[in-house]
Amino acid sequence: MFCPSTFRPHTSAGVLPFDKDIDRLSFNFHRPKPATIAELQTRYRTTTLSEIVEGKIRRGEQPQYADDGEVLALKTVNLKNGFIDYENCLRVSREFL
């Protein structure tokens, strides 16, 4: 049996109490990602991949890293706290690229 006095909404799961002043019919209530992305873009400077990548992005083969390579190979480990860690990026040769 459900007892309202013992019900505790779990806000981490996206369930909010009905006494909150929220537009539950809003598209953004049920799909918060677009609203969250728009909010982050107003707070932080963003750039598109096409602005920093030469050529088309496509699946490729495993890189052959070279210590004396001329081209940076960005990996997700190089993306930290809103910036790209260029100092620790591995490199590949221009021929590999």
C-alpha cells in the first residue's frame, strides 16, 4: 500500500515532487539534454570540430605513434576540464595521416 507521508521523491532519478513550480509539459522537462547544452554554450566558449580538424572525420586504423611525429593525435584522455592537453598528446607522422 502506498503511503504519501513516506514517499520521498528521488531527484537524482529525475522524479520531482508535484508541489514544485515546473512546466511538466515542456519539451525540455522530458528531454533536458538540448536545454543543458544550450545553457553550457552560453556560459562557456565553444568551438566545433570542423574549426580544429583538417579534413573529414572518419573511422580509421589504429594510429602508429611516432615520437618525432608532426601531427597531434587527440584522444579523449587529452580533453580535460574544458581544454585540450597539447603537451601530453601523442603524435603521428604526416605520412600516416
